Amino acid sequence: MKKDKGYNLNEKEAEEMLRLFKLASYEKAKFRNVLPITKLDDIRDPEIEGMIKASSISEKEWLRFYEIFTYNTNVIEGASITQKQVIEILRKDRLPKAAEKWEIYETYGVADALQYVRDTSSHFSLKLMRDLHQIVFWESKSFAGKFRSKGCEVVVSNSRGIVIHRSAPSEQVVPLLKEMKQWYKENKKKYNPLALAAVMHNQFENIHPFEDGNGRVGRLLLNNILLKHDMPPVNIEYEIRGKYYNALREYQHYGTVKPMVELIQKGYKNLEKEIGR
């Protein structure tokens, strides 16, 4: 999977992007239609609901989670630093000589952003998104902490150059994010936390508000929502990135969150082993 690419389009091209976007299946994924209350029982998992709470995770276990989450979320986006190197960077400030500077900066950045997620009282806000992007990318990207400017449209393509995702038009980014914020406010006590987090993560990735770095910020936001409901954090492993991308596409095209919920559930079942409990 190639990284996000931002393209500065002229007025005519931007209008065409907007037309294509309006025709796309995104319109089927409006929040009010995503997850009817009658479907909530389909995603419940007694084993998950009876597992550890976020508030019971020790600091030692958290530090271990920082390492595995930082490694996986960065390597999904093309980083070459190994898990062993991530551990050496975060524990000992030992920097691998062959690594690119941006990889080292973003290793520290993701870990710092995860700490920010733990510390903040905010559930979901535009400021939170910008803050997380700024923390992760402040030394590696000139647009850190800034939503896409008008005319900067994102197209995600695979290794063969085939377009697999078109972001929301830049002029709709802020209105759509405000819609997300309102939806969350109205529904945060109504939905199962896993379903709630899956909807918000999918919708954030569907909008793609930043020129680059949406995946990492999105997975941080996913964990923020889980933690605010005293659910433990979740690590999306690099090895299942294909299923992860497919879950995002299922939402984009059909408005279904169940594949993402199932990925979160799978991650939870690995959590105790990952943090050494």
C-alpha cells in the first residue's frame, strides 16, 4: 500500500473530484444509517466484555504496549525500523544508524501521542486531531497539525497504481469532522464502545482530513475512544494489514462496521500476551 498522496488540483479538477465524491458510496455511510440499534447484539463478545479494563493496566504493561503499538502503526505506513529497534529507541535512546531521520522522529512522535491520548480528557474534537498530528509529525512533515488546504485532494493507490480510495473533497473536511463530533456527542452513551470506536475510526479514515498521516492519527483516535470508555487499548498488527484495509473498504462501500469491530476483538484477544500479562 502506498502512502497517501496529496495533489494540488486546479478549479476544474477539484470540481470533478467533488462530483465523483458525491457519486461515491460514501453517501451510504451517513452516521444515522451506519449502525441501527437492533444490530448491536450481533457484535457483542462476552469474552471481550469480561477482560481487563484500561484502568487496571500497570505502567510497565503500558510501556510494553507503547512499543508494540508504535512499531506496528508505523510499519503499516512504510517504516523500516524493526520492533527490536523501536524498543531500543524508546527505552535507551539508542538510534539505529541505517534508519531515516523521519522514521526516528515518528517513532518518538507516536509514543508521545499515545501518552497524550492517555492524559487528555477529550473524547473527540478537531483540536484533538490536530494536536495528535502535530505531536507525531512535528519534526518530519511541514504540514504537521494542519488539515488539508483547499485544493489538496488525497488519492490512495495500491502498488499497481490503481486508485482504491478518494478522500472527501478538501472543502468538506471541516464540515464533515464537525458532523462527526456532533454524532459522537449524541451517541457516545448509546452504542457499544467497540462499535462506537469502529464507526469513528472508519469515518475518520474515509474523510482523510490530513495530507498524510491519517492512518496513524486514526488509530490513535480509535484508542482514545476505547480508553475513554475504560476499554483497553488495541494494537492493529502489521501482519493483518490486509484485513484492516478490507475493513476500511467495507465501511466506505457498504457502510458496515462489523469487520472493523471483529479486528478490534481479535486485537483484544492478543493483548494480554502482548503486554506480558
